[in-house]
Amino acid sequence: MAETVRQARPERAAPGRRIVAAGIIHRTPDRTITVRVTAAGATGVITKQVTR
């Protein structure tokens, strides 16, 4: 007897959306590094934390 596997929801066509950007923020006690990547290229910033 063959087993049948049922999915919770039927497969659908993929939506018209797609990822257009990805990024990361990394914080350490003395600086913050921010990087963003898009189809056009990548940008990044390193900033020092201000001590109060």
C-alpha cells in the first residue's frame, strides 16, 4: 500500500516580491559597523561610540 503525503497548504505560484536589499549591524563596546547590500552595490559605515 502506497503512502500519501499531504501538505498543509497547496503549492502556489511565487509572489511578485523579491529581496532587494540585505544588511547587517554589528555593535561592539567601542564602535558600530553597518553594511547594506543591494543590486546596485554595497555601502558601509564604521562609527565610534560616543562616551558620556
